[in-house]
Amino acid sequence: MLEINCPYCGKRSQNEFSYGGDASVKRPELGKEVSDKEWDEFIYFRKNIKGKHSEFWHHIAGCRQWFKVLRSTSTHEIFKTAKIEEEL
């Protein structure tokens, strides 16, 4: 079981959290025309990274805040957590 350090609440069991996806994927700019190819790449295509990876997590059973986690996809070791607006 993982223990995740919520930047708002402190360390909690992984059961309190929900994985929110790859934090390195950039959403297309709002109000800008986006081609079908660009939209498909944003929605469907992801890299399967082995090693350190930036992710979004949601503290669903606590403060309900979204934050970022730098985690190893091969060992599940968590290196750092940060608020959405902070750098990892």
C-alpha cells in the first residue's frame, strides 16, 4: 500500500486518493482551432513511461484537492508531491 503525502493534509493511505492522469500532457489552448489529429493525440495517445513520472492525484476522501505527484512507475516510490501551481 502506498502512503501519499497530500500537500494540504499530510501523509495518508492511498485508499483516500484517486489517480487523475499524466500531468505532463498539455491540453490544447482554449479558444484556438484544434485539428482532429491534435485532439486525437491529446485524448487517446499517451507514452508508457518507465521510471519517474509526473501525475495528477485527487484527495477524494480528504480535502478534495487536486495535486501533482512525482512517482516511479516501476517501483511506485513517491519522490515528491506539490500543489497544482507548484513545480515538481
